[in-house]
Amino acid sequence: MMKIFNIVGARPNFMKIAPIMEAMQKAPEITPVLVHTGQHYDEKMSKVFFEDLDIPRPDINLEVGSGSHAVQTAGIMVAFEKLCVEERPDMVLVVGDVNSTLACSVVASKLLIPVVHVEAGLRSRDRTMPEEVNRLVTDALADVLFTTSRDADENLKQEGVPAEKIFFVGNVMIDTLLKHVDKARHSDIHRRLGLLNGGAPARYGVMTLHRPSNVDDRETLSGILEAVEHIQSKLPVVFPIHPRTLKNIRENGLEERVRRMKSLMLLDPLGYLDFLGLVSGSTLVLTDSGGLQEETTALGIPCITIRNNTERPVTLDQGTNTLVGMDRDLIRTTALDILQGGGKAGRIPELWDGKAAERITDILRRWDPAAFKSLSN
Ligand code: UD1
């Protein structure tokens, strides 16, 4: 039996780990153990996802919580090292690019426990993004790298990762989306928000915004809000707000301005099913999230990404995504173009078919631990 520690910490990890836990529970060779670092801890940032996605309760919660990057990362490392020394897992599987991903990879690697990275090889080539640093370090240490798109394979090869460590398996987050989208469409979120027009969902947009580069600087945040002010005068916009963004809106004296926008609906963070229900019925999405660029591509919903770059170019080349940076005019005109013309049609990227977690589990369950040793050297 292979004991695999599956790590989750922050909100975008939960939908990625759900199908992996499910697939591993069916594999007789694997004992999956779910470890929550506690990076996200609020009910609306964490617990609701376990309920919506039927993820088993974490076997272990390190309860590390918030802090500066060093404080948070170090806190996870100290607690996770102790756990690994006591429990000696055969493998540590990490997903995505959050601080928990980085911290657990470093610890496992130094204890000579094989590291498996799901969603490897994505690169924005922008090291001002903390996630890019997390991705680079995690991939440099990982023994097995599972990718979501061919460009990720190429990035890894260019960085010198041997081809035999890289497996293009598709997108576990899309496994979760495809499994839940029908149920999500039946969520009563439209009724609760008054977004019905004679029984059918009205036209509306959805916005999410939380990246430090967009919300920590007053000037940038204020410019984005100015664009949103125009957009919401043409199309109601639903805005479930991340705690970091709410804090910054308040501290920068922008709350009154947001309140004055009559068709901007400010909400607490939503659970997975409510949010997917909203996005799947929307006319367009405005976001700086990584995952939402992929989810909108899978759903065929036009996405305006408020960033200068993306680590997910497949969503631009094949999907429905458009990068607009933080330019208020470009944000506004792109949204108005979509309202008039319908936006990019896009197609579904290769292997985003709902079976990525099965492929991952199939590779891991047949893994010979000796192979890790030879690959790591
Ligand atoms: C983290 C990830 C980011 C991901 C995002 C999704 C890193 C470096 N960043 O950013 O990649 O897109 O999660 O949300 O790992 N807070 C709460 N309740 C919580 C958690 C956080 O109120 O349950 C507040 C705290 O004030 C905290 C702040 O949000 O200081 C930021 O949380 P943190 O985990 O540091 O990073 P995120 O901005 O959420």
C-alpha cells in the first residue's frame, strides 16, 4: 500500500483535490491521506467547498492561517515537517501554485519523499507574482509533473526537466466542473439574487478580483473600479468579494464609490455550486483569477482577464479568454464589444474531458518507488 499525502491549503486547491481523492479511494494500491494546511480557514473560503464537492474531512489540519509570505510558508513547513517525520508518507502530492504548494514540496523534497505536482509547468514569466515563484520552485523539486496543456510540457523541458518525469494528463479542475455543472445550473442563486427575467436568467456579468497587483495599490484598484462603473451601467455585475479586496476597498476609502454603483452586486465569497451556477449562466466574466480563465474556457463563456500576462495561454489561443491588463479603457471597451458581438467562441482544450484524475491515479498506482530515485538524481 502506498500512503499518499494530498495537500490542500487555499480555495483554488479544493476543486483540484476533490477528483484526485475520489479516484485514489478506488485504487486498492493507494491510501490517500488529506492534509489541510489551514492557509484558508473561513467557512466561506474553505468549509463550504468540502460540503459542495463532497470532499472527505481532512485527516489532518495544520491550522497555519494567514500571515506574510515568509510567516505563512515557514509555519506550514515547520508543521508539515513534523507530520512527515511522524507519518512517513510514500509520496506527497501538491496541486496548483499557492504557498501551501511550495511549503510542502520543499519539506518533502528534503526528507527524500517523492513530490508529485499536479498542474505543473504553467509560467506567466512574471516573478512579481508570488504564484510564479511557487510554481518555479515546486517544479524544480518535483519528481513527477502532471500537466494540463502542451505548452506546460514545453516550459518544463526548456527548464531542463527530463521528459520521463512529465505527464500530460489534462485538467483536474475541469473534472470537477464537468461533474458538477448540471447540479450547479439548478442552484437557486439566480432567484436569490433577483437575476431572473420572467423565469429565465437575466443577462448579467460576474467579477472576481483578488490579486495583490490589482487590489493592493489604490491607483490600480480605483482605475479598475472606474471601468466597472461603466460596465455595470450596461449590464448588472455580480461581485463575490475576496476578504483581501474588501479590506483594501475599505482602507482606501473606495467603499462609498462601490456602494453608489446601483447594478454592482457585492456579495460574500460564494460556495462552489452557487458560483459555478452563476458563471455558467453569465454573459461575460471579469477576473484576475487563474482558475476562472480555464473554467470560462471550458464553459464557453467570454472572459476578460484583468492582468498583463497569463500562465494559461491555452485559454487565449484556444479558449474564450482575452487579456486586457489594468487599462480602464480597454477593460470597458472589451466588455462592451462582448455585449455587442458575443465574444470569442473558443474550443475545449485537449484532454479537458473530466478524466484527468483517473489518468493521474492510474500512473501513480503502477509506480515503482525505485523509479523515483533514478528520476530524482
Ligand atoms: C491565495 C493564493 C492565491 C489564490 C488565492 C485564492 C498564495 C501566495 N496565494 O491568495 O494564489 O489565488 O489564495 O483565494 O498562496 N483571509 C481571510 N480568510 C481566509 C483566508 C484569508 O480573511 O480564510 C484574508 C486574510 O486577511 C489574509 C488574506 O485574506 O491575510 C490573504 O490570504 P492569503 O492566504 O495570504 O492569500 P490570498 O490572497 O487568499
